[in-house]
Amino acid sequence: MSNFKTWSQKQDKILIDSSMSLGLEERNLDLNNKLWTAQALVEKPELIEDVHTEYFNAGSNLTVTNTYQASIKAI
């Protein structure tokens, strides 16, 4: 059995973090570009960490990647 499956079966609830775009906009990152939130991966990775930290501090125990729109074509 996988570690994730074992872990998840022991949880009463699994709370997944939420919108990256709102968190980045609240930190004044301009998302008006082809990469959208993925631009922060290049320009401001510390903001991504800050957004995830805020969700974990609010009780989230699972996160998602910030790679929506991240592609060679978008660059």
C-alpha cells in the first residue's frame, strides 16, 4: 500500500489548499501575462511559498502545484 494511501486512510478529513491566483494577487503580483500564476515560479517563488504557508497555517494538510499555464508554448 502506498504511503499516501496509508496516510489518507488515517485522516478524518483532508483539506486541500485553494486558489493560488487570489493569494498572489493579494501579494500584488500582476497576473496579466501568458503564464498567469506560473509567472511567479520564475519571478517571485517566495510568494508561492508564502501562499502555501498561509494555507497550511489555516489547516490545509495537502497542497497542489502552481503549474497551471506553465508550458513552453506559453512562454
